[in-house]
Amino acid sequence: MLSRRERVLYRQIHPLKLAVDVTGGFVSTWLVWRHALVAALLVGFPPSVIASAWMLGSMDFTRQRDSTFGRYVAYHMRVKLKLDENIPASAAPRLAALGLDVDTGIDADLGKEHADSFHRDQHPDLKADFVLANPPFNDSDWGGERLRDDVRWKYGVPPVGNANFAWVQHFVHHLAPRGTAGFVLANGSMSSNQSGEGEIRSSSSCGTCG
């Protein structure tokens, strides 16, 4: 039976993963040419992530491992790391940056320390052209009671018991004037009117985020 690390490695050369990535790449590039940036982000990234998650949970990659291409991948792409089970939280940004570099080639700036995006924002002055995120759903333990007067709450103070619209405003706060954001929220956030969420949703989606 393959280990999780081996499944992560060999799923990259499975025909289904390659088909999803190549198709998504072509379609998203075409959408960028058509200036449909949000659609390009949604086509380019979520399908690949969803396909990978499903494949890792339900498929066996023994055939890919035993193939000639699989042996080539194992020799040239595998990064052998011995990680202690008790890794301190302070090492998380370095390990995450290493993972991004190994898997995608992205040279990421994840901040100077392990921190909370709400309470110790590592990029307070960042204004991004694009934001793509999948924040935790319905987080009730986000410390909102300590952030009642935060500068990020442009469209209303989010409820202490649910961080959904705190995340939305965090993303909007870090957008450049003509930036584009794509993110996933819990289904209920589209209709909830509790604790001012309806007003925040209405204000932040009316086209005045720039």
C-alpha cells in the first residue's frame, strides 16, 4: 500500500490529473484573454484541487509508481525529508513555503512568523491584484470580540460568533483598487441575516469595493 506521500507524488502523473490540469489551463488562459478573470481563476484552480482531493482519497497509484515514467518521477522529483512529529508552530511558514516551492515552483512570502491572519496580519500593507482563498467555514472561535474597531470592517462589524464575513472583508481590504477576489464560503452565508451579515453581504457586493 502506498503511503500518503507516495500518493501525492504519483497522482501528478495520473491521466485524470493531467487531463484536468491541461484542460483547466487552456480554458483559463482563454478566459484571461477574454478578460474574464474571475471565471479564469475558478476554472484554473478549484477543479484541479477538487480532483486531487478526490483522487487521493479514492484511487490507487500503484500502476503509476511501477511505470517507467513513475520511476523517473520518483528519482527526479521526490524530496526526501525526515520531519519530527512534534514540529513547533514557528516552523509552519517555512514548511509551507517549502511545499509551495517543491509542488508549484512558487517563491512565496508567507510572513516572518507563524501567525493569525486576523490578529497578527503578516502583510498589513499588501494590496493584491488577485486573491484566491478557501477560508474555514463558520469559525466561531476567531477572537472577533477583540477586533470590534478593526480598520478592515469597511462594510460592517462581523459577528463574534462567525468569521465568514470577517474573511470576506479581510480579502477585500487586501485587494488593489482594480483587484479581483475569488473565494469559497459556506452555503448559509449567502442567505444569513444574523448579526448584520445581510447588511455586510449587500454592501460588499454592490460594486463599491474598489
